Amino acid sequence: MSHIVVVGAGLAGCEAAWTAANAGAQVTLYEMKPNKYTPAHHSPGFAELVCSNSLKAKRVESAAGLLKEEMRRLGSVCMEAASECSVPAGGALAVDRNLFSDGVTGRIMSHPNIKAVHKEIADLEGLKGDAVIIATGPLTSEPLSERLSSLLGGGLSFYDAAAPIVSADSIDMENAFIASRYGRDEGNGGDYINCPMNKEEYEAFYSALILAQTAPLHSFDKGEDDRVYEGCMPIEVLAKRGADSIRYGPMKPVGLRDPKTGHRPWAVLQLRKENAQGSMLNMVGFQTNLKFDEQKRVFGMIPALKNAEFLRFGVMHRNSFINSPRLLNPNFSLRENPRLFFAGQMTGVEGYMESAASGMLAGINAVRAVTAKPPIILPDNTMMGALAAYISNPNVEDFQPMGANFGLLPPLEEHIRDKRDRHAALAERSLKSLQDINFK
């Protein structure tokens, strides 16, 4: 029986271990928690969600929804867990973070082919496996990061930020209303608590936000190639792009009507359930690196948050990813060592489920590599295949992380003008292609 070693028990590592074990391999899964934590992680469980509890859109006609449906059909452990602990979030799949982690951890720990070892891996030399999958994430520990950097010829980095979480019972509901945009409600009234602002309130808030003090970066967050990644940009950085930048971004009021005034607000902060009970609320799109007291002061200028209790302040840290187009094959193996695989955000896929999907493909292909079977390369008209093609395309210039989007897929033979119908056709084609693949 083949032996696969997986390093890192985030979403990608758990999917890699799960798919490899289900393919008949014996898997050793190394995770340094709870003996050692990254600056962004706090829970001892596997598959810990940090930046957000949203796994993006559910509709299969959306890029994120299509990706999740592909993963579900291929037996994703993360999709299994997510289906059991979802919380209302309009058209998005959001989960209770703790229950999600518990669900993935329980499945991994009870799998007869998986052995979990809580140990930090600082080098690759002592790993005894027929194939090795590195899925240590964007905050790989320093010793291993240095070793990988030496092996791979350096890496790239960008900053990532997490949004604050506030207590639900501290929200002033006299200055808030419950609704989803455009009435896309899946419960009584809506899945978001909306915190509206009029023009005067917004302008005062905006002025305070762009002048607020940011927290100093820790030594582990500093590097020669420091950049803010667009997909998780701190609210104060986005605000400095212009007075209306956040009104057209995370505070956009479109699709919402304040029942108190009967009009669309000037700007809106949306709060989404962070846990199943709804006692914790995530400030949607408010990733930040402001000092903690500044977060309380400035965000407290939003009328509904004037007495808000912050259960977790926003934080910022540096993420790292490798130059995958130069290094990796589309099956996520290293070109110079076909039995060494990489998975997760460190490969340049952006997003929780994108990371998990890469882990699935790495796990499947690691087993095939050691059993003399040809690799599974999904067609680029599937979302999983398109992401794999993007990160391994040697012609990509100025490589940046990429999440699921329909722009990655080849166009349809027949042009469909209506975007919704076009996306539905792309999704139908993708799932048909996936159905035709022989995974044996």
C-alpha cells in the first residue's frame, strides 16, 4: 500500500489527506497545532477559517458555486462538513467556524487510513513517504518557509487582513434593519443586519477612517516584496483610493432600502452571522489593520455600532505564495520532483474553497504518481481544472493569486448574450465534462 505524507491540516491539507486515503493510500498528516500556532490561528482544530466564515456564493450558476458543486461531486470533506453547519447568509454559503472545523477534524481523525501527527515539520529530508504534499498555507512556519524558499528559488508575498467580529446583542437595532440585497432572503426578512448611514454620517466616518492609526507590522509580516492583495484589502487602504471607493465596495447601498426612511441609504455596513446561534456577527468587507482602540473608535461612528462589543478585532498578516507557473505541473506536482506536491493558497489559488479544491487534486494525483497511473488533469472548462491550468501556465506574467471566476473558462461555442444564461451554460458544460472523467 502506498504511503502519502501531507504537511499542514488546513483546508487544502485535509482535502489532500482525505482524497488520498479514500484512494487507498496510507496517509500521515502532520500539523504543528496545538504545539505551535501561526500569528493568525487560534484554534487547535483542523481546517480553521481565519479571514471570513463565508465560502462564497451557493448558486451553481456562479463561479464560486460551480467550484463547490464540482468539489461536492468529487467527495470533498469540506463540503460535507459545510453542509452540516451552514448559517444564513443570503446567496452565500457561510458556516459556523467552530462547527466546521470540528466536522472536518472529526472525519479526518476517524478515517482508518489517516494518522494525524501533531508536530512541526522544519525540513523535508526526514519525511518518509512515497509522495509528499506540502499544504502549510500562506503562513508557513519560518524554518520550513526558509527551506522551501531555498528549494524553490524564492517566493512572493502579499498582505492579508481579517475583519472584526462584534456581539449581536450589542448592535443598536434602532439604527439597523434586517434584509438581504434585492430581497434575496432565505429566512424571515433577510440574512444580514444592515447598518445604514446618511451622507453626513458617512463623510464624518470616512474622514476618521483615512486618518486613523494603523497597527505596526510584526517582524514576521515584513518582507522585501510587501503588497496588499486586492481580494482581502484593509478597509482603510481601500478608503484612501477616494471618498466613494468604499461606497462602491463593501459599503455599497444598492439593493437595500431602509424601512425607516423608505429610501436607499447613502452607505451601509452589512453584518453577517459568524456562528449558528447568530450571537457573533462579522463586519462584511471590513478587513483592517487599524489599532484596536482605533477600530472601536472609528467603527463606533457607524450609528448601529455606537455601543458595539468587539469579540475579535481585525488583524493583518503577510501571506506567501510560490511562483507556481514556473514550478508546478497542472497536477500540482513540482516539475523537478514529480513526487513532491503543493496545495492550497501557497500555490496561488485564492480563497478557502479554491485552496481545498487544489488539495483534492494534489491528493488524487499523489496516489496516482506512486501507483504508476497517469495524472488526472481536469479539463480547463471545469472550474477546478481552470484554476489548476492558471497556476501552472508558464506563460502567465506577473503571477498573482486567483480565485474562481468565469473568466478562467474557455468561451462557449455559441455566444449567449444574457450573463446569467451564459453562466448557467458554462456551469452545465463544466459538470458534464466532470461526469465524463474516469477517476479509476
